[in-house]
Amino acid sequence: MARPSKHSPERKLQVVLAVLRGEFTAAEAGRKAGVSEQSIHRWKQIFLASDRLRRQARPGVPGHSDPDRPRPLLGAQHRCRPSRRTPRPRSDSGLR
């Protein structure tokens, strides 16, 4: 059986959010919180996984994903554009 955590879920959340915002590296946050860098990375993985699960559980709510609903294309880089290159005429012989 694992021992109970010394840090509350709220404290873990504060640390993870600070790392995600770029205020601290995982190593700096670990030193400040008195835990290993590995613990910070594990907290971050758990946080991100729970957020993905929460988003999947609430389809239709803005900011939440619905895996069955097609996603709109974002930005001009995803729009189809005609080719700038003009096609070369093909010869009838088939050999070049």
C-alpha cells in the first residue's frame, strides 16, 4: 500500500499550473515543493490525463471535445488552394 501524500491535491494543482505556465521548470518546482522532479512530471501527467478525460465526458460543451463530431479546420494553412504549378502537356508516345 502506498503511503499518503504530504501534499494536498490543491497544492499539487498549483505546482503543476505554475510549471505549465512556464513560471518554473519541473526541477525548480520540485525543489520549492520539497519533492523530486519525477514527482512533478507524474503530477503533470495525471493532471493532463484527467483534463482529457473530463473533456471527453462532456461532449457538446464549449471547450470539450466530442470524438464523433468533426472538427472545423483552423486557419488559412488548412484551406485547399489551387496549385501554382501548371501541368505539363503529356506526350502521346509515353516514352521520354
